[in-house]
Amino acid sequence: MNFGFITYILGWILNFQSGFLFLTFVLSLFYGEKSGYALLVSAAISFLIGIICTWRKPKHKSFYAKDGFVAVALGWIVVSISGALPFVISGEIPSIFDAMFETISGYTTTGATILTNVEAMSKCLLFWRSFTHWIGGMGVLVFVMCILPLAGGNNMHLMRAESPGPSVGKLVPRVHSTAVILYGIYTALTVIEVIFLLAGGMSMFDAITTSFGTAGTGGFGVRNDSIAGYSTYIQNVVGVFMVLFGVNFSIYFLALVRKPKEILHSDELKSYIGIIIASTLIIGFNIRGYFPTLGKAIQQAFFQVGSIMTTTGFSTTDFNKWPSLSKGILVALMFVGACAGSTGGGIKVSRVVMAFKNIKNEIASFVHPKSIHTLRMEGKIVKNDVVRSVNTYLVLYFLVFAVSVLLISIENFSLETSFTSVAATLNNIGPGLDLVGPMDNFAKFNPFSKCVFMFDMLAGRLELIPMIILFSPWVWKRK
């Protein structure tokens, strides 16, 4: 284990974090809010520790896969602790457990909250709360790599550990250039959404914070009713952009370099769009009696389907009151999630598609034992190590899910509450059903349950392995 280089990386993460905090402090000066001092103090603490960690460059630059996993996991924990400081110092979220929960929920783009009155918070801390979505959406380490190549040719270990999906590739030969392209697309889409929201009459503050929540597929709103109080136009804009940010970002790169055939051959994209359309139509017809017209029912169904499947978590209505069929579909979409290589959470559409294709091949093998079946995605044969990693991920995922549900059940809430609260946090969605529905929050849980949720949010965002590795003793050996 290269502890020196990991410390160096953590130091740079804190340096950039101090910049983000200071930027938000400047905003507090514009609004004349006293709570801005908490951001300045937090920025100073982060910068001081960051400078100490990066004062000397590490002598050994050899960086292996396990180092990448540990660096990413510790990086997210460190950035969450640093990001929670403004809430605690300002006194707006005095409990360290609640502040950590809110911050981890922000960085992991989960959107679950312990706040009962969001609008009571100062604007600068509301901005910081939403800003954590945008920072964490594409990845903390990916952002740092955009500005500063950290580990030379070994940067791919960091990107693989942080990027969602069964396999991670480079858009261009250099990892640094890939990170720049990804964040360029990410920023461009965010700016375009801000423009569309401003055109609908949204204030600049609301437009930026809502776009942060949409881009990171996080779902922190600045109003107590989330997006419900805005116009149908605003809801539709947010709905469309939620779906766009749930698409694999490599698709946008292919569009930029004009390779339409590769886009059309994407099994994941076709499945993603197909699931959204089918779910919207089924739910729309199922809830038509809850709205004045069928068109309004479909519009509301599209928003909630997009919000849940992309794991954004914005809401325009209390779907907790919808029929069982509609709620059942939404719960299923919680597990499916968005596309690999997007800012969304969940198991990922590509893994689900691969799992079904693998099942189909296995059944065919039973019927025709001597036949040979290969698993293909986008017309290409999927390597055995990718199939193995998908199977391992699914087993580990449901193991973590089951253990988490059992731990949360100690509080003796309803099974629906325990089940969907874990689904909402492990899949980085935010709202669940029953006591954690779209109009409720997680404040009712005790500190132990909140710690379980915090682990689940980090594990879900980092694809389980980096967080699990932290508990493996052999990883911490120097050789």
C-alpha cells in the first residue's frame, strides 16, 4: 500500500474542497448572511490540512488497483467530513450525525434528507448543499484529474474505482483528457438546463441549485415541496434533463465525434429509453383517476419515472398515495437505475441487460447442451471477466441490501419503510415509500440507522467494492 501517495491525493482533494467552500462563502457575502463565516472557517481548515498533506511529493509513485480503491473510498469519506463542517459550525445542523448524513447524501447524489424545513436554511448553505450534488455527480477524483494529473499512467485505477458501471474505458488515449471531456459535457449540459429554467421564469438561485440537483441526479430541492410548486414547463424541463443525465456520457461523446451507428447499436440506451416509455405509459393509465386529464397523469408519471430511474429523487406529487401497481413499478425502477457511465445510481441498466442475456444463454444451454452461446452487448462479445464481475457485483449488492434491511429493522418501523429506505439510500435515490415517502424525510431514524444509511449511500455511489475493501485487513499491508 502506497500510503504516501494516498495521503498526497487526499491532500489535493481537500485543497479543491477549500476552493469550493470559499466560492460559496463569496455567495454568502452577496446575500449578507452571517452563516457564511462557517464556510470560510471550513475552507481554511480544509486548506490547512490539504497543504500539510501535499507539502512534499511522495517518493514512490507506483500506484496499483487496491491503492486506487482505497484512495477513492477515503477521498469520499474525507470530502464528506470536510463538507459537513459548515452545517455544524453554523449551527444550522448541529448534530454531527445529521450533518454527515446530509453531506454524504449530497456528495453521493442520493438526496435523502433529515431536514424538516428546507426553506428555513440560509441561502448560502442551501447553495452548498446543492453544490455537493454537482461536485459528486461526475466524481470527486475525476474532477481533480481534470485539473491535475495525479498518478501518471496509473490514473485509470482511480477512474475505475470511482466511475459507475460494469466496465470503465477511456474515451481518448489519455485518462486526463477523458476526464476533461466528461466534465466538459457535464458542465455544458448543466449550463443549458440553467438557461431553459431561466426562460421559464425561475430565479437565478433556484435555476442553478435545481440544475445542480438534476445534473448530479441528486434531488436536493430548495423548497419544502421539491419541484411541485413550479410550473408544468419547469417540471417538464427538469424531467427531460433528468433523463438526459441518466444516459451514458460516452453516448454524448459519440454524438460529438459523429458516430451515429455506434449510438444506434447501444443495447443499454435502447433498453433505458424503452423502460422509461413503457413505465410511463403503464403508470400514466394506472393513475389517470388521480388527475384531471390523462395527459396530466402521463406528464406526472413521466416525471416520477425519470426521477426514480435516474435516481434523482425530485418529486412533483406524493406517489406514496398511488395504486400498488404504480408504486411497485417505481420500486423496481429503484433497483434498475440509470445507465453506466452516467451520474445516476442503481444497479445500472447495462448490468440488468447483461444479467437477462446471461439467463437466456443459460436456459438455452440446458435445452441444447452442446451448443455454444456468447453474451453480446452493442454487437460485441462481452469478456468473461466482465460477466464474472457483474455476477459478483449482483451477489454482493443483494447481500449488502439484505444485511442493511435487517439492521434498519431493529427500529421496528414497517417493512415497507425499512425496505424502501435501504433501497433509496443504497441506490442513491432519496425518497422511498411509507415513512420515507417523497413528502417525508429521514429525521425519524436513530444515529445507528443513519450510520447504516451513510455506509449504503457511499457504497452505492462507489459501486460497493471500494467501501468493502476498507474492511479487508490484507489491503492495509505495505507489501
